[in-house]
Amino acid sequence: MEQTDAKHSLDEIASDTHKEAQRNEKLLARQVARYLIQNPEFFVERMDLLETIKLPRENGKTVSLMTHQTNLLRERNIEMRQRLDQLLHNARENDQLFFNSRRLILALLEAQSVSEATEILYASFSADFKVQFTTLTLFDPPPGARGSLGQAKTSSSTSAQTAIGGILRNGRPVCGILRPIERAYLFAGQGQQVASAAVVPLGGQLGVLATGSSDPQYYRSSLGTLFISYIAEVLERLLPRLLER
């Protein structure tokens, strides 16, 4: 019994000694860290010490602090180059977008009829902006203008409210996946091929401009609609004058 008690006492002493050593080690580590923070120039005259500091790696091996810093700087440099390349790519895309938009708007301003404007719009969207499906639908156009509408679709306001009333009431550009009745109304025979779309109501109950893609992820709900909204604003000002001719 006495031997058992003695063994327990020795175990407790060993445990207490180990815990005290751990506390001392943590205290020493904090003291060293505090000293280095307060004396950041410590290694300036002791550069050789940096080579003796080892850091663990994921594969279990260790590397010197200098090697770790060099690898870290190399990785950051690669990341910065990738970001710069992306910025340059975006800048080139924006330049091309501006150039194509400018050319499209100038051409639209020269159009003498709705038919000509629609032809210009469809051709530019397809060739310059790589849009798969484009439709311009006009609501209740004047009877005398129906013969000069070309590729533009026509619809009564009642039919529009039945098919895309939610989009019209929202009054803002919509991006994403459309309901079957909306696809059929906006894209007619091509509706089955349209997996996602961007739709912009034209002000004054003039009509609606829609673009579509066979890729369901191409027109996401978070996709910016600045460009198509801009073109829609141009059409809102241009089409009424052409419809009066």
C-alpha cells in the first residue's frame, strides 16, 4: 500500500514538474516575443541567426526562415502578376465594349426607319457583342408604321401583360432563367433554345428588348445590366421618332 502511495506521489510530482516546465516555456516564449516586438532591429546585426531559425512545412520537413520568406515573396509576386493580368484583361474588354457601343449608337442615330434600326441592332449584337439571340418587341405600334418594322416583333399591350406582366411591372432589367411562357413570348420559335436571358422594358410602354443565351449560367441574376440598359435608353429616344415617320 505504501509503495502504491509512493508511486502516486512520484507521478504527481512528475506531473507538477512537467506542468511547471510548460508554464515556464510559455512565459519565456512570451518574453522573447515581447522583446522582439520592442526591438525590431534585433536581427539587423545578427543576420546569421535568421538562417538558424527553422519553420515546419506541411510535408513535415522544415525550412529556414530566410527560405520561407523567399518562397512567400515569390508566391505573392505570382499572385500580384495574376491580378495585374486580370486588370489589364478587363481594361481591354472595357475598351472594346466602349468602341462597339459607340459604333452601334452612331449607326442607330443614322437609321431612317425602325426596320433599319432593328437590322443594325441585331447585326451589332450578334457580330460585335456575340449575343446568340436578340429580339425587339414593340407594343401597339401605329398602324401606318407596321410595314416598316422589319425584324422587330409587334404585340398588343394585353398580350404582353399576360406573358411578361411581372417583368413589365418590375420596370427594371431582369437577368436569369425565364418561365416557359416568357421565353415563348420574347423569343418565339427560338424560345426552346434560350436557357437564360436579359430583358429590359422600354419606357413609356414602348416595348421590350431581350437578349438570350443557350448557356443557363450566362445571364445570371447578379450579372450587370449596364450595357443593355444603356442601349435600351437610346432606343427609347430613337424609336418614337422613327415610328412617327
